Amino acid sequence: MSDVILLLPFAALILINVLPRATRPAAWAIAAVVLAAQMAAVIVPPYWAFLDTIEKTVGFSLKLDRLTQLLVPTAGLAGLAAILVAQAGTATARTKLLFVNLLLIAIIGISGISMVQDLFTMYVFIEVTSVAAVILVVLRDGELSFEGAWKYLLLSAIASVLMLASLGMFLLTAGGVSFEEAASALSAGGAEAWVAAALFLSGLFLKSAMVPFHGWLADAYSEAPPAVSVFLAGIVTKASGVFALMRLAPAAFNGSGPGAMILLVVGAATAVVGAFLSLTQTDVKRMLAYSSISQMGYIVMALGGQPALALAAAAVHFFNHTVSKAQLFTNAAALERQLGTRDMDRMGGIGSRMPVTAGTSAVASLSVAGLPPLAGFWSKLLIVIALWRAGHVVFAVIAVLTSLVTLAYFLSLQRRVFFGTTPAEWSGIREAAIGYTLPALVLAAITVAVGLGFPFLLPILLGGGA
Amino acid sequence: MIVITIVLVVMVLAALWASLTTLLLRATIALALTSAMLAVVMYSLGATFAAVLELSVCAGLISVVFVSVISLTQRRPFKDYVTRRLSRMRRFWPLPLVLVAIGVALSFVHTPVHIVLPLPNGDGDVRTVMWTLRQMDLFGQILILLAGVFGVLVFFKKDTSDGK
Amino acid sequence: MSTYTFLLPIAIPVAAGILTLLVPARARLAVSLLAVVATAAQLASAIWIFPMDGALSVAWLGYGIEASFRLTRFSAFIVVAIAGFSFLVTLYSTASMSKAPSTKPFFAWMLITAGLACGAVLADNLVLLVVFLGALLLTQFGMIAAGARRPYAVAIKAVVIVGLSDMCLMLGIMMAAHLAGTLSMSAMKLSLDGMGGIAFLLMAIGALGKAGAMPFHSWIPDAAREAPLPFMAILPASIEKLLGIYLLARVSLDLFTLVPGSWVSLTLMVIGAVTIVLAVMMALVQKDYKRLLSYHAISQVGYMVLGIGTALPIGIVGGIFHMINHAMYKSTLFLSGGAVERQAGTTDLSKLGGLARSMPVTAVCFIVAAASISGVPPFNGFFSKEMVYDAALESGWVFYAAALLGSLLTAASFLKLGHAAFFGRRAEPASGGTVPAVREAPLPMLVPMIVLAGLCVLFGVVNRIPLDGLIGPAVGAAVTGGRSFAGFPASQMLVGFTAAALLLAILNHWYGARRTGHGLGAVDHIHHAIFLEPVYSVAEQGRLDPYFIGRWVIGGISAALYAVDRAIDWVYETLAVTVAQGISRVGRRLHNGSVNRYVLWSLAGAAAVVITAALVLGGSR
């Protein structure tokens, strides 16, 4: 059954809460094992084939495909990093337990998103993920995190309204909410179907924080607890917004015509605005948050490119960006833990004190900025090629120029935080605990490995089609 | 038709009240009233099960949950309430007029949207729909509820820590 | 006798030079001894091979580039001259350099220079010639750098100027090789039409640059101020003149056929005449022994270029004769300057005077050489100049007038120099006290001077020896037409004019010396003449120096390019950053954290998306 992937974390959720209190400190380990099992179940082909045969006999409305294979392991990586960071953090045992629970709920939601075949179920799982995420943001005490969560909740509610309105219209015009019915209604034409699609699209833009729907993201990301930031930035908004777009875009827009133009314009605006906003931030996590906005703009922009390449480009950038951004937020968490501040103006010369954090941060930064031979370079290259081949030369140029701005703000981050002479204030600083450095090292290694091995991965990606 | 129009108007007014009032308890009552009116509209449109569900869950159950949560909160001083309310009135008084004006304007616009209502789907009762066709949605809703529970836990922890 | 014998004048000094580099620097005596022996051996080998004829060709780079050497009458003559000057100057240097901190690099470079110069003369392949000239450029740099007080500025200036003329030479060689289809000098014979004329001019520029004619002269006065004196005597005064004029003669006589009255010939004559007049004008007002001589070293090149430029047999022979004469008397003059510098401690004319009594031998040598350069009979300079006058008058009276004016001013300036340095009274030191006693220079410095001064007299009185014995065979019967130019000048009129010019110079000196009361001020009335003074002051500041003008122009271009570069850089570094940060700040100000604002944006965005979809997509179906 494909819903093994859903039930596995659900079972863990129940298990954690029904087992005796004494076992609760090990909850994070259970969650970690479950995430690993989920990843293995999706990636390892024999096991997948086994699930497939079961699925055929039972016939659920869920389906495992290549996009599932992309999303579930990506979410697993971000989740594992978040669990390790949370475990190394300073929160109380109760908060840590709540974190694991909510993380599992969000993981179930994300796993659901990866396999849904109709719009309504997609909406439900997006809501699951969002509600869990909103509550995760409040796990840190204080007014600011509450404010961030409030903004997140309010705009999620607006997104829900938009998506529900869209679902209603689809029910009326298409007679159903499955992907096939929606797609056939769209290809049949008619303004109603397109208005419905546009409403759903707007909802997804809100969830994925596209410009001008992005206001909530920076507050939510930067005020969330460190581990939650890793998880949110790594996968939550991507899964509930961008991934849903990846599911829908090929069916609905076919990479050409005015429909693709909406994706291109919104994506390009997001990439540019996000990059420029990052440029003058002084808070590490805020800068990374705007950088996330910018990079998700890239993915959406890619979806407007040539159909054969668009999805592959978007998928690769999806994976690369999750890995790099989860790692950068892990680095930020390590910095916040060791220094007690996120203000870059107060930092400087930390590189000599925290070499692992500085080194991995450099790898991820350069990868996101698109420097060869790191992973980010290849995915950006694919995006530019996809745009170019579809004839969207202007957008290809925007993509290239924006990566210059990206490089600028990441270099400024590296310089302001890690380079230079160490102020006396930080002379006693030491490298963060293994809970921070291990995920950072592993994720950085993945970035390098994907970058170096990309020429071998590309035929698999394109040959399989997605 | 006249009944439905009246009910719709009451529903909109109740929704406005719910969103503009500064007293949580009144907002809860207004929300319950909105749900009740919505249930009437659903019933008159032939969606009997939806109407029943709306009335029982949204107007009933949720109101109870709200009231019980509100009972845990503290009330602001009355003077504070009056000044806040006055400022809110000053800020939002054009809102109902704007909404009405938009509605009147839209009624004159010939939109390209022609909604043709299909016949209601009569295949099976609500149990079939819920437990067989929309199984996944139900699973999702359970999860949302669970998340809500954890959310309450998070907030109550905050309350106790604030109380100390 | 082997085929390689005639390469001995190249091999001996180069090997000795490399050996010198291996000798410890502290063994000064060994270095000096090695240098003297090596140059003596070079001179002996040069004299030994003098009667021979030789040719040698070894396959080298292909494409017609061979290591081919050729010994002819002409090259043998030049090789002997080079070897002779090298020997004498080396002998002189052993004494004059005795106070220098280190003699090893100077002698090493000088030996190698002497060998390479012979190589350039013996080379028959144009590419091989360029290789030797390029190597000479390096050794020249080394010699200046080894001895000068502010070495690198002068050395670089010299290398830039001579290198530039070498580049012209290379360009000319490429064109000539393209036209002739060969790189062998002995096989080349081109006409001066069209491209050939340009090729000739470029190669002539290369030769003139070596010889130090205007406008390739300006490093020589600077070097005179900075570099050790033997360097001046060996390179600008003798070897470079020999090489440059040899090259010019070969180019004009062998590679091309210079026709009298052609535009190329006219160009050469103009260069020669201008060089004579301008350089001598500068020489006239110098107040330093060495600098004054260095301007004469430039001026005298003008006579050689003018003579060869006329393309008349008497001019060509006269030019070459003047070349060898100039090498002799100018070396003598420089060596006397070195002796004065060593014994009196200065070459500033205002601090010298009356040295004839304490340094009689030097004074006599100076007088012989000065009379020679001024064209006083019966010294050698008189005869070669008369030949050049003859040819110049035949080509145009203007050239003759310029040459005569040059002669007049040369005489005037040497009267001034001799008067100021060797006669009159020595100026009191500014600090008071008595004038230190000056003694005659040591023997190794006197011998070269005496030998060279003696040769000046010999080549003048018995001018049959050089003209019929050396130059006649060198240029060949094709040029001379079997005529002999030996003996006293044929034209009484020209001799009369020369005598008048010399008389005028003496009168001028008498007038000037009377006017100011001392020999040094003898030409002040010319220096401070109404029209000349501003020109002189500008020239003295180096503003007329082509090198500095070139540097100024290049500096201007460079500054302009730099400004453009800065502007582009500003666009990238300041404008782009400012704009980006400005956009970013505006963006930050817009994100004020107000949730109302964010909601409004979201709703507006949703409305825009929906309206777009409804109107564009819905309408398109």
C-alpha cells in the first residue's frame, strides 16, 4: 500500500504518545528511524515495486511516482537535520517532544502531498502541513514568534479560502476535483475553469510565498525556533506550495502560452525581489529567508520553461535548494546557539573559531549562488537552458543576472560573519555541538557529491521523464 | 427566493459582526449565527447532509469549544473596551457600505462567467461519501485536529509559564 | 686555418666575459688582467684574419634563417676597429675603474659586448644580425646598470629608445625579406621603389638608432651624466657609431642601391643636417665636460649620415672615413674627460681650469682630438669633413651650410671647453681653502689616449692609409669607381670656407671670453640671445626630448584609458552597488511587518492572477 508511507509516521506518532513516559526522551530517535525508513521505502526500487503491486490490488486514490521519489527523501533529509538540531538545542524536554510530534504530522502531510491525485485531497494535506507548521513556529517563547505565526496563519487562511473557492468552482464546472477532471475541464476551455485554476494557483503562490504573496515568510522563518527554521525553510513551504505547482503545472499549463507566462512573471518577480531584499538584511535568518523566497521563484520560473526540461530543472533545483537551505539554517542555528545573536553586524572573524560551520556555509552559499562545480550550478544551468529553449530569453537573462545578486549577498554574509579578525567579544567561541555540525557536514557533502556527479545523474533524470 | 435572500443578507451581516466586534463571546455567537444561516442556505439548495453537518459541527460543537476556551481568558477593563470599540467603529464603518456597493455594482456587470449548476450527485448517502470516496480527506482532517490539540498544548504551556 | 677562424674575434671576448663572471668579485686584479688579455687576443685575432676572406653557413631555424657569417674587406676593417677600441678602453678602464666599488660586472658586460658587436658585423643573415643586436641591447642595459649612479632610469631609457629603433629594423627586414625572397645580406639587392623605399627607411632608422642620430639620441647625454666614462668611450663614442654607420653603409650600398637625388637620399640628408645643427647647438651651451662631449657624439653622426645620404662616392667614402675618425677622436676626448674626472674629481667646467700645467699629456691629447673634431688641418677630421662638404654642396647648398655651421659651432664649443678646463685659472672651491693639487693620470690611462691621438694625426697626415688601404677596398670599386680620395682636398674654395669658419669661431671665442672674463662664458652671448634663450631653457628641461614627449603622449593615452576604465569600474563598483542597495532599502521599507499590508498585497496579487486568467486564458479559448 502506498499509504504505508503515510501510516508509518502516523504509527510513530501514536507510538510516541502511548508509550510510557520513560521512553519519551527517545522519541526523536523513533522519528528519525521512521523518516529513514520512509526514505528507503521510496527510493529502493524493489521495495517500491512491491508497494506498487499491492496498490494495484487495493486501488487507492494515492499514487507513487517519480515526484514522490523526489519529495519524500528530500523531506526526510530536511526532517532528519531538523531533528538533530532540535535535539542539540536548549529547549525543554516537553517542547522537544511537542516538536517531534508536530514534525511527524507535517511529514505525513508532506508525504500525502507527494502522492495525491485530486485537488481536494491535496488541499487537505496542504492544510495539515500548514497547521502543523504554524504551531511549530510558536514553539519558541516570545511575542515575535507569535507574531510570525499569526501572519503565517492569517495568510494561510486566505490561501485556504482561495483554494476552497477554486475547489467549489471545479466541482461545478468540471464535475469533480481529480487531476484528470480538472485538466480536461481546462483543455475544454471556458473562463470558469480558468478562474478556478487561477484561484488555486493564487492559493499555492501564497503557500510558497511568491511575490507579492510573500509577506509572512520572513517573519515566520526568522522568529521560529532554530530547528523549526531548518524544517520550514528546507521543505514545508516548498512542499505545500512549489511542489503542488510542480504537480499541477505540466497538466495545466504545458509550458507555453499565457498560462506559462503567469508562472514566469511571478517566478521572475519573486527571484529578483527576494534577492534584492536579501542584500541589505542584517539578521542571518532573515537574509536566508528572503534568499529562500528568491530561490523558490527560480523553481516556479523553471516550470514556465520548455516542458521536456522544465520539470527536471525544477526538480533538481528543488532538491539542491532544500539541501543547501536546510544546511544554511543549520549553520545559522549553530551561530545563534554559540553567539546568542543573529545580528551580522556584531559578528566577524567567526570562521577561525567555528571552522566546520564556516566551511560548510561557504559550500552551501556558493552552491545556491550557482558556482560550478557545486550542485546549485547545474540546476541553475538547467533552468536557464529550459527557459532559453522555450524562447523566454528575457527570463533566462533575468535568471543569470539574479544569480549575480545572489552571489553578492552570500559573499557579504560570508564576509560579515566568518572573515576578518575576531572581535574580543567572540574570542572564547568554540565550534558548535555535533548535532549542528553533523547535519551540516552531511548536507554539504551531498551538495558537493551531486555537483561532481551531476553529469552522471543527468541522463537518469531526463531519461526517466518524471 | 425571498427567504433565501433574507437569510443570505443575515448571514453576511452576522459575518461582519463576527469580524468587527471586539468581544470574543459576541464574536462566537455571531459565528454560530453565520453557520446557522449557512445551514439554512445549504438545506434550501438540497444539500441536506451538508446542512446537518454544518449545523451540528460549526454552529454547535465549535461554539462550545470557543466558549470553553474564552472562559479561560481574562477580560480587559471596560473603559479600555469602549475606547477600542470606538476607534474600531471609526475605522471600519464604511466597510458594510463598500461591500453593498460592490455587490450592486457586480450585479450590473456582465461577467463572462456563466455558472450552470449541474444536478446534485445522488450516489449514496453521506456515510459512503465519507468513509469510501473521501477516505483520505478524513484522514487529513483527523491530522488537522491532532495538530490543533498540540497547538492547544503549546499555548497552554505558554499560559502556565506566563502565570509563573 | 680552419673555416671557423674568422669567428675568433667573437668567441674570445664572449668566452672571456663568461669566464669573468665566474671569477670571484674580490679578485679585481684577475678580472682586469683577464679583460686586458682577452681584448688583446681579440685584437690580435682581428688583425690576423684581416687579410682573409671567409664565409660560413650553418643550418639553423629553417625558412631561410641560417647562422651565416661573412668576412669581407668592410667587415674585417670594422672588426679590427672594434677590437682596437675594446683593447684600448679596457686598458684605460683598469686604471679609471680602480676606484669603483665593483669592476667585475662592468668588465664582463664589456667583453661580451665587444664579442657581440663583432658578431653583428660578421653576420650575413639578417635574422642573425637582429639576434646579435638584441643581445647587444641587453649587454648595453647591463653595462649602464653596472656602473651608473641612478642606473635603471637611464638604462631603461636607453633600452626603450634603441629597442624602438631595433623594432623598426626588424620591420624593415621583414619587408625587405618579403621583397627579396632571401634573408641573406650578400644575396639581397633591392630597388628603392614603393615598398622598397619604406623598407630601406625602416632599416636606416634601425641603423641611425644604433648610431645615435636624432631623434634617437636623447639617452646618450643622460648616460653621459650617469654611466661610467669608459662606457661612453666604448659604446656611444665608438662601437655603436661603428655598428650603426656600418649598418647604414651596408643597407645603402649593398642591400639597396641608393640613388642621388631620390627621396630616400633626401630624407637621410635632412636627418643628418638636422642632427648636426641641433645637437651642436645643445653641445655649445653645456657646462659639463662629459655632457658636452655626448652632444658632440650625436652631432658628428650627422656628418656621417649626411655623407652617406648624398649617395655620391665622395660622400660615402667621406662618411665612412668620418666614422672611423670620429671613433678615434671622440674616444680620445671621452678618455681625457675620464682622466680629468679621476684626477680632479669633477667634470663640472665651472670648477675646472688650468689643468694643462698639471696634466700636460692629457691636455696635448685633448688638443689634438679637439682640433681633429673641429676640422683643423692636418688632423684626420679635417679631411673627412672636407669630403662630406664636397658631397653636401653638390647635393644642395642648404646641407653644406648646415654642415659648415655645425663645424663653426663645434670649434666654438671646443674652444670653450679647452679654455675652461685646461687653461685659465682654476676656480676656488665654494667652501674656501686651497685648490687640491692635481697630478697627471696613471700610465694605463695615458697610453690609450696617446695611441688614439697619434692615430688621429696619422690618419690625417697620411690619409692614404685609411682611404686607399681600408675604405677603398671596403666599399669596393663599384662605389669609388677606381678613384682615390687621398691627399689634400681638391677644392680650394671649400678649404677657404672652412678656414673662414674656424677663424670666425676663434673670433667669437675671443669676443665671448673678453665679454665675460672667462673661457666658460665664451658662448653665453649665443646662449642668451633673444631668440635662442627660451628654446634652450625648454630643451634643457628635457621637454624637447622625444623620449619624454613619447612618454608624455603615452602617459596621456594611458591616463585617458585609465579614466575610461575607472568610469566602467565606477559603473560596476559604485553605481551597480548603490542601485542594488537602494532597491533593497526601498524593499525593506515596504516590508514594515504590518500584516494588513501583506494581506492587501496577497489579495491584490490573487486578483491580478484571477483577472489575467479570466481575461487572457478564458478569452483565448
